[in-house]
Amino acid sequence: MVAVGVYLALSAVDLMRVVIFEGPDTNDTGFYPWETVAAPDDPDTAIQFHWSATEGAMLRPVEGSVLRLLFYNTRPVMLDALPVSITISDQFIDGITLSQQGWQTHAYYLPPILGTDNWAAVERGWAARRGENAAESSLPSVGWQELRPWHRRPSPPSIWININPESTFVPSKLLEVDDDRVLGVAVADVEWEQELAPYGIGLSPWESDESGAEFRWTGRWASLPLQANGTEAMISIWSRHPDIEQQPVVVDFFWNAALKHTVELSGPEEVAVRIPVDVTRGTRGVLSLRVDRTWNTLVTGIPTETHERGVGISRVKWR
């Protein structure tokens, strides 16, 4: 009975720790309290979001290989488009521009972002969690519901996600509302996916150039699941950055989490790239690329186009 009493006391302490320290926004900083709005495609479904001030940061355990960030642009229409920078674990990841009202989603494949060592640590954390959940308790049965040992559940490493809007506004100064908060950008809680969708992320729809050749634009990051039908992935890339001849654009290529090749573009010409993947033919993996800087299509003078473009790419071939 003494042992049971001690166990229950420790369990109560552990429950208090979970409630206090492991809530979804326990370690969030720079955000106002959560609010609720109806989902755009289902009025009966609510989505939670919270406003940042000048900058917000969220600490989250890694629960999948794909991180999705949902931004809710409900800023007054008289304000200009809002540039927002995204940083993960002190690494600048992306710069986006919020111009259209409503929800905007941005997805990132984490293995190349976190790197081989950090991603290996994430996978070890997942394995430890699965192992604990599958393990049988060594405690003898004593005629009531089995008590499991008191300890913290293993979990994968966590990441800091920093959201930094370029500007803020005060609603009461622009609208007839009683709201004196200094607001930056509205962000929903993060979403996780275990694997990439077959069409990948960070890629615009296919287009055709004057010759009929198909291509599509990337953002700063783009990831595409592929089957390795050779030891080298071959792809053509090009840049349309207006200042490409004055400031080269660097493109890094990754297979899963590992950096495999780097290319520097110093002009608008198409460049053929070969990326060694060093895997057995038929192996499935993810080809990712990172563009060191993007350009915004606002410079084209078309106000409805506010895409951050990286580089144009062709279809992947193998040899």
C-alpha cells in the first residue's frame, strides 16, 4: 500500500507537470491568447490561431517529417502586403508575403532543414517512443489495473519555430474597434504529416515554355519524393532573379537529409545539374533543393502576384 501511495503521489506530480509544462502553447512566446475561427470550407469546424506581436516563437516536438504552417491573413485591407520571415532552430528557412485575405499554408520537409545528425536524433526519439509503447510492463499483476512505472515519456527532439512579421498594426487606430493590441501576423497551431505527398511541396504547377518544354517554379525550399532509377539525378535549372548578373544565386541539392551537390547560377541561362544519390537502384527517397534567396513577383507590377520564386526546374531524369 505504501508503494501504491508513493506511485499515486508521483503520478499526481507528473500529471501536474504535463498540464503545466506540456500544453500546446506552454513555451510559446510573443503571442497573444488563442482565438477561434470557422474553417473556410467547413463552418462547423473551428481552427485555433493566435496573433504575434513584433515576433513570435513556438516550441514543438517533431511529430512528422513535414511541417505545415497556417497563416491567417485578416489584417485590414488598407494595409500593404506583409513580408514574414520564418526561422527554425536559429536557421532562416523562408521569407513569405501575405497579401490575399484568408488562410495561406506553407509546408517544409524537415530532414534537409535539420541536417543528418539532428534528423537521426529525431528518428531515435520516435523509435524510443514506439519501443516504450509496445513494451510490456514488468510489474506483477495484483488484481487491479496494472500500474506502469512513473517517468517521462520519451519524445523526439523539439524545434523552435520563429515567426517574424516585418510590420505591425494597432486595430483601434485603423478600425472602429476597441482593440489596442500591437498585432503582427496570425498563425494557427502547427500541423504534421509523416510523409510527403506524391506531388511534393514547394513547387508551383507545371508550365510550358515557348518550345513546349515543361517546367515549374520552386520556392526557397522544394521537396519531391522519387524512386532512384540510377545513381545520378539529372535536372535542368535556371533563375529569373532580376539582379542575377550582379548577385549570383546558390542552389543546394539534398537526398533525404544529406547535402549532395551545390550549384551557383550567375546568369539566366539554363544549367544542367547532376546530383549523386549513392543509393541502390529502386530505392525511394526525397530530392530537395534550397535556393539561397528568392525574388518576389511584385516587381513584375502585377499586384495579384506576390509569389516568392526560387528557380525554374525541369522534370528529373536518371542515369
